[in-house]
Amino acid sequence: MVDHTITITVTEDEARRIEERVATGDFVSPADLVHAAVVSYIDHNDDSALDDARLRQLIAEAEADDRPDVDAKEAFASIYAYISEVAAKRDAGP
């Protein structure tokens, strides 16, 4: 595979965050971090991963699930409450 150079523009905050991650030693360069991010994005957003057979399997599993239905508003309220709780603990520090 031949490398191809692409120039991107990021915000000051994004640049700072990239530089911080490189400074930790997790990545050898900003390009290394961007490469890892692109590969991760492609791996997790591959449309072919949810083919017709997998979608039918998920539907069958959902239909066979005997747990009671949950109102969507209640479910999302519960999720948002959990996220707020986790964020509050994170912001409170150690």
C-alpha cells in the first residue's frame, strides 16, 4: 500500500488534545493518532457489518425477548440520568 498525504484543519482545542495525547507517548505523532482514529472509525462504522442476515437475527432476538416493553421516554430518561451521574462523579474528582 502506498501512503497518501492529506492535509486536514482542526480547531485549536482539537490540536491541543492531539498534542496532549502525543505527549503522553500513546502515539508517536499527530499523524499516528489520526491514522488510529480513522482506522477505528472505519472498523466501527462499516455498513457491511450489519448485513441482512445479521439484521434479521437481531429482529428475531428482540421479538423472542420476553422482558416487558419499556417506554422510550423512560428508557432515555434513565440513560440520561446515568450519564449525568457518571459525569458528576468524574467532575468531582478523586
